[in-house]
Amino acid sequence: MLMKKFTYIQGSIAIIFGILMMLVSSTCSAVGVKKVESLRFWTAPDHTRLVFGITSPVSHKVFVLDNPPRIVLDIENVTFDTELPSFSAGHKVVSLLRQAARNKNDLRVVIDLKETVRPKSFVLKPNADYGHRLVVDLYPKSQQTNNSPVAIKKASNTPQNKKWVVAIDAGHGGEDPGAKGYRGTREKTVVLAIAKKLAAQVNKQPNMKAYLVRSGDYYIGLRQRMEKARKARADLFVSIHADAFRNQQAKGSSVYVLSNRGASSEAARWLADSENAADLVGGVSLDDKDDMLASVLLDLSQNATEDASATFAGEVLKNLKGVGHVHKKQVQRAGFMVLKSPDIPSILVETAFISNRQEEANLRSSKHQTKIATAIMRGVKAYFTQQRVPARPTTRLAKTTYKIKRGDTLSAIAQRYQISLVSLKKANAMRTNRIRIGQVIQIPS
């Protein structure tokens, strides 16, 4: 009897040991094999982005072939475990994707093209929405781009169009979804809807014209957004976002202008850090040194537009108060990269907290989106009303005085009297742009 029990126990141990060995073997196998578990693409006006969702970081190579044009992507030690997306016949760049195993352990992806492209590839680390990703951007070679500081300077010196141009920037897009609400609402979706409604209202004005920085669901780098607005010769820049916070009770809209001297609050600093981090979705390359130099030059000349941006922001905030709760009663300052244009008054509007259930519901409402767009539009109109230049020059005495009122800024006063900000400060022995209500200043002729 004891021998039978002993034999039974031995057999049970052998079975358990065998199962454990199988589990260990399968675990080791799973760890050793990397997979492409998703593949999606985004089509922007200037490029096409392919995003490979991968289980862990990979080594890869990209090279270009001609006759016919195609891109070959080799990924080491990975298997393909998803479906290939199909491209419409009307797609401008890609006609077909193909994949096959290579050297037993590797993967080769071939992208058949309709024209020659310039590829750019990089790996992104996981974030709140996605795991590891391998990104391949395809830029048509037929598209001429010049982001050098010289090109930017020429754009700013070109005479403006007869109409005021308002650049409207819907935040995030494509692989960068932005914040996410309780019901799954994506920030990139609702802000684009508001941006389009605002553009429609701007275009109804006889003296204005809207320029949508992002017109669809695709990613644009933060510097590129600024550059696109400048190439469109914009007179104003409005970046539209939806806020999020770990406390679901947080609510209300906010309006931000650029600060190079630090954020006006801890929340502003945190928000700027999270928004600026989105630029990592654009990847890191070694061919954008002109962009970096341009960014430094833009920072040096940014001070000229700070006052105008604050005036514009104040008008928008005033009108947003009529739509609903405002999170901050004063215009906030933070170091948003997207606001660094040197010659375009620029603001960033946080329309509401998408992390608040009620405000998420409001953001999903077309009616409420229109209310937000209308509030911003009123701010735009109020700002441009102050910027109108008289048809004929007026004659003034050399010792004209002006008494500072609520909402005034030195730059706005200088524009009103058609004088430079430097001459206005010199006439009043001012070292800074600070003024106070009731202060009387001299207006030089």
C-alpha cells in the first residue's frame, strides 16, 4: 500500500514538474520573441506616418529603392502578428504594403510608393495610450520645404494680405490623442471640431480670413504649427485645447500667453510641461539644426509681441466668462513652445476640463462647441477693433498726454498713436512695460 502511494506521489510530482517546465519554456519563448502587434497610418497634407505597435524596442533599418519607388524596412528579431492596412486608390504617396519573414528571425516590410519620398524613422517609448512604437514618416521629395531662419525672416517681411488672417491651431492629432475623458472622448477630436466652427465664423467676417493649422486627424510638431502660421502671414494665433487633471472636480476654461520667465502657477507649469512633451511624437532627428537655430532667434525677438498677446488673451477670457465657469479669472502665463512666434500675438485656450464628467459632456455637444467658438470669435473681433489704423495720418501736438485705463498695454497704446514702443518708453523714461491705471504718460509726435 505504501509503495502504491509512493509511486502515485512520484507520478504526480513528475506531471507537475513537466507542467512547470512547459510554463517556463513558454515564458522564455514569449520573452525572446518580439512582435509587431498593430500597424496604423495617418495621412497629413505634407507627409504620411506609419506607426508599428511593438512589444519591446527593436533595431531597424530603412532604405530607399527606385524603379519603381519603394521603401524597405528591416526589423530585427520580430514577428508580424497583425493585419496590414489598405490604402485607398486616391492616396497620394502609398499604393501597397507587403511583409514577409527574413533570415528566419527578422521581418521585412516593403512600402510600394506612387512617388519618391524622404523617409524618417524613430522609436517612441510607451505613454498613457500606447506601448512601444516604431514610427516611419514619408515626406514626398517633390515637396519643397525650407525652415531656415532666412526663410522665416522673409515670410515676416512680406506685405500682409488685405484681410486679417487668424491662424487656428487644434491641439494634438494623429498619434498624439491628447487628454482622454471618462467616456473615452479624445481631446484631439473635440478641439478640431471647435477649431472648424471658429474658422467658419472668422470666414464670415468681411475683413478676416481663417487658416486651420490642422484640418484633419494627423500629427504636427509644435514648431511646425508656429511656422505654418507664419508662412500663412497670420495676424493672430489661437491654439485650442481641453484641460485634464487627476482631480475630476477641476473645471472651467483658461487662457494662456507665453512666459519665458516662469509659469504664473504650479498648474500652469505642469500643463506646459505635459503639452510641450507632445513634441516627442515628432521624433528626434539630426537634420533639423536649422529649426533649432531658428527657435533660438525667435526667442530673442519674442518680447515685441508679449503685450499684444496679453491684450488679445484678455479679450478672449472676458468672453469665455459668459459661456461658463473659468478656472482662472486672470490670463495665465506658461512656457508653451507653440506660442513662441516673434511677430504674431499668440494665445492658448484651455476650453474646459475633459477629465470633468459634466464638462466632457459639454465638449461633446455641438451646441456648446459653437458657444466656445463664438466666445473666442468675439475676443478676436474686439482685438482687431483696437488695431485699426486710421485711413489718414492725424496731426498731434508734441506733448499729447494719455491717462492709462483698465486693460491698456504699452504696445496697444503705441499702435493706437502710430508710434514705436521704443519711442513711447523713451519719452516717458520707462525701463519696463509696466503701467498702472490712472498713470498719465506723454505721447511723442
